[in-house]
Amino acid sequence: MLAPTAKIIDGKAVSAKIRAKCKERVADLKRRGVVPGLAVILVGSDPASALYVRNKMRACADVGIKSLRYDFPSDVSADDVLATINDLNANQDIHGILVQLPLPPQIATAKVLRAISAEKDVDGFHLYNVGGLVVGDTVFPPCTPYGVVKLLEHEQIPVEGRNVVVVGASNIVGKPMALMLMQQDATVCICHAKTRDLAQFTILADILVVAAGRPNLILPQMVKTGAAVIDVGINRLADGRLVGDVDFEGVRQKASYITPVPGGVGPMTVTMLLVNTIASAERHPDRSLV
Ligand code: NAD
């Protein structure tokens, strides 16, 4: 058996460094009389969504961001949610608005996301922000791919001119990820569930980003020797274990860098939400909770 060679990217440690900087930036804002404010909208009682919201609000409190939670029952009308978003758009104390997804079926997600002011869209899902990704002038980069970019930067993994393969083409991870790395002059290929013979693409990747939500999708024989492998996937197995989309033990023997699950990309996502909220407060210090 080959010895493990990949450097394991410690997302928790990178995240802790960025959060320490967040605290300093919030302290600076507070010295200028500005308290960054994030509004979090949660519809329904899905335990996973409630847990994500709690984690985001706890992370806000840790760095000094004030977060306000707006809870709605699962049968709420779209109009009620939209009315709250309109109020928050006009509220000078709020710098960021986040709607926890998924929303119940009676509410059109696209319409809700479009109602959030692009200037407060700290999740980066508004059409304006998506368009910004395409032309390389994003207001708020979406948090998960932004976290991946920061991990690559932290590890000084070059992107320019490299072959990047993104497995997964969702609006929240795969597509923005591909656009962000293309913006850094990578040669990018996106694969998805209909891709035929996934391995013929993944084997070409210098940087392989996997966000499919399929345990063990990426096996060692699908990975180029020396590749950097970023596993965004989060899957709960029947035995309760949390794993990514990559065969971690196998692939770490072939890759040069690899992210673990948990403890890789996951901690970065919430951290980048903090970064986006602080950036919004810095751009618009007139919106403040003091
Ligand atoms: P999604 O279900 O919206 O999209 C999955 C994508 O993967 C789709 O484009 C689909 O075509 C593709 N796919 C599915 N099976 C495939 C296969 N066999 N081969 C190739 N492509 C395949 O999911 P999402 O919201 O983008 O999330 C993807 C994964 O990332 C999930 O496991 C999710 O839990 C995780 N996630 C993690 C974070 C984090 O903070 N670490 C954040 C968001 C999502």
C-alpha cells in the first residue's frame, strides 16, 4: 500500500484565522458606531435547517455581528415572506438578509431570492449577484464556493492555467464555483449527473472540486496523481457517519491536497457568510444597529 501523501487541508484552522480577522473588522466598525446586522429568515421546522440557522447565528455572535431571526410556519404565504423581506430591505440596521433554503413548495424560491436587495444578498443568490459572477464583478460571492477559493488561496494552490473539474452543477455550489475559478483563469469543466464516463474528465483535473452529494463518487483511479481534491459533499451514512463525496482514504494516497469531511469546506461556508455581512456593513456604514 502507498503511504498517504496528500496534505490534509484544515478548514477549521483556516476558518479560525479568518474569523479572528472578522472580529477585528467588526471592532473597527463598532468604533465607528456601526454594528453589522444580519437578518435570518427560517420557514418551517425542518431540524437540519433549524440547526444551520442556529450555527450561523452563533457564529455571528462570536465575531460581534448582531443577528435577528424571523421564523415562519411551513404553511406561510409567499406574500408574508416577501413583505418581511421588503421591510428588511428598507431597514437601515440590517446589512445582510439570508433566507434559509429549502423553502416549502408553495413558495417560489427564485421569487423570494430576487426580492432580497442585491446590496444585502450576503448569500449571493440574487440574479444580480449571479450575473456579477459571470462578468467577474461580484458583490457577494456565494459562501460555499467563496470558502473553497479561500482554502486554495490559503494553501497557495495556483489556479491560473490549471485544469479544474467541478463535479456538480447546482446554482449554490457547482455553477458559481466554476465561474469563480474561471475568473481566476483556470480551464474549467463542469460535470453533473448526466455526464457520461465521469472519470475521463476527473482524471484531467489539477484541482478537483466535488459537490454532488454522493458518497464514494470519486475513487482513487479517477484522480490524477498530485491533484488538489476539494470535497464539498456532506452525506450522512446509515451508520450515522458523516462523509463527503470522495473516497478519502483511497484518494489521499494519490492527491497532493485533500479536504476532510467534516472539517474541510464545511466550516468555511459559515465563515464566508460572516465575511460577506461585514463587507456589506463596511460598504454601507449608514446601516447600523446603534
Ligand atoms: P444539489 O443536489 O443541488 O446538486 C448536486 C449536483 O451534483 C447536481 O448538479 C447533480 O447533477 C450532480 N450529481 C449528482 N449525482 C452525480 C453523479 N453521480 N455524478 C456527477 N454529478 C452528480 O446539491 P448541492 O446543494 O450543490 O450540494 C452538493 C453537496 O454539497 C451535498 O452533499 C451538500 O450537502 C453539500 N454542500 C455542502 C456545503 C458545505 O458547506 N460544505 C454547502 C452546500 C452543499
